[in-house]
Amino acid sequence: MRSDRQLFKYILSLIEKPKQVKDFRKDQGKRHPLWIVLVVIILGTMLGYSGYRELGEFAKVISYQLSFIRG
């Protein structure tokens, strides 16, 4: 069984690649950095969420947990 520390390291390594993706969006309407949006989509999909509504609900649930890594 993985420890919390190992899980945290795994999640941080998962974040590194999305941080490297160039943000193609226009400045207008941006609420969140692209890498955070991508991480939410990746994690949500891994946990079985699909579609805009389900992923949106998932994002609400984990928004607090992700706030500590937002930089």
C-alpha cells in the first residue's frame, strides 16, 4: 500500500507535463491556468468522470485540495 507521501510525489509528477503545455487560449475569459484545467480533466477521467458536467462537479469537489499546489 502506498503511503500518503508516495501518493503526493506521484501527483506532483503527474502535474509536471501539463505545466509544459503552451496555453493557446485568449486572455479574455481565462479563470484558471491551463495546467490546472488539464490536471482536473486527467484526474477526473482516471476516476471515471466523463463529460463537461461530471468533470465540472469533480472540479468543485477537489478545488480545495488543489488550491494548495496552485502557484
